[in-house]
Amino acid sequence: MKLNLPAVPIALLLAAAVVRPVSAEESPGGESIVSYVHPVKKEGEEKVWFLTLGGLYERKQGNTDTLRSNLLAEIKYDDELSSVIASYQGFYGTAHDKKNEDRGSGILRADRFAFSRVELFAFTWSEYNLPADLTHRNNSGAGLKFVLFRNYFWKMDLSGAPVYQFEKYRTREDTRTWRWSCRYRVLATPVKYTTLSFMFFYIPRIDQVSDHRTLVDAKLSVSVTRDISCALGYIRSYNSAPFPGTSGLDTNAYAQVALKL
């Protein structure tokens, strides 16, 4: 079974997550790269609410008449033991007054540590991609996350859940299937004031794994000030059973400026 993965970007991102010049003295407790820091609930004045607003607008007129824009909005509660995240990310673009991109996704997710390395979670994830004729797809489910590493330098985890998928295309009957949602994630600090995130999703049908989707979502973010950051992102989605007449592969490289409150 072919998963159609971008081997070079994955190798580079994983290498960047492991090889880092940040020293142990820079971590809050002198942690090493292989430490596992057990979660402890935040107390007192420690910050638990976070708001991120980001985006970029680029308009060119004349010989190259194009528009590229993206939007990010995320609100998060995190006290180390529990977290709730609601986020939306969208992309829109035109070339010579013809729309060539119009897609977005929204996620609502709740996590809770059951044990030191095990989290329970539930989520609902909705998305649309109009150039691919997809007007609505929703995956909802609940499962377990196992945390491999957790310290100042990086976090790595594996998670899995059964999900119920609903799909609606413009010119096709709605479909409903049960799938697995498996995720590998790395959050790293390769250089001070720099954050690297990498996620890989594998979402096959439970009764027919040849019908599957994959998603690579990577972002490199650099803090310019305490509240402002600049980021470069890369998203690659693949569907083994795309809508007839559309491609199963979508890739997107983008830039973004974000305000973090």
C-alpha cells in the first residue's frame, strides 16, 4: 500500500527536531534533550489562556494579477493537565480574476492527562476545499495519545482514534464511513525563539485501508517580539479516492504573521 509521503521534507523536519544548538542551561530546570517532564497543573498567576491571530494578504496587479491570502484564529486553554483548543485556518487565492484556492479547516479538541504519559482526547474536525469539489468533510471521534518525549526542547507523541466521517461533495451523494485517525507529532525548539511543529496524519477506512487520506502539516515559527511571530508553513494532503475529475494531491507553502496574546 502506497502512502505517498514526501520523504525529503519529513527527513529534514525530523533532523531539525533532533539536532539543536539550544543548551540545557537555557531550559527552566536544566533539562536534557531526553528528559521526560511530568505534567503538573499550573497554579496562581501562571498563564492558561492563549489567543493567536495570524494571516497574510498579498495582492499583485498588472502583468501578474494574483491574490494570495491566509487566515489563522486560535483560542486555547492549557493548564498542563487539561487543554481545550478551538482553531480555524483558511486559504483563498485568485489568478487573473479566477479563483484557484478556497479551502479551510476548523478543529475543536479537548485533551486530559489520565496518566503521566497517556492522554485522553475527543475532537471534531471540519474542512472544505471548493476547487476539489468538497463542500464539507467532518471527522469526529475520541481516543488515546501516548507521549514519548516531553521537555523544554521538544515534545513527541503518537495518538489514535476511531472516527466517524461525513463527506459532502457538490455533485455526489453524501457519504458516511468509519475510519481510523492516527497522528504523529513533534513540537521542537531547534533554536532559541524558534518553534518547529510537524504533524503527520494517516486516516484509512476501517474496513478498507486502501481508501485512505494522509496529511502533512509543518510550520517553522520565529518570535520577532514577545507577542509577534513570523512563520513559514507547508501543508500536503493526499486522498487515495478523490472526487472524479480532481487531483488527490494538494500542496501549499505559505507565509504568515501572527499576534499571540
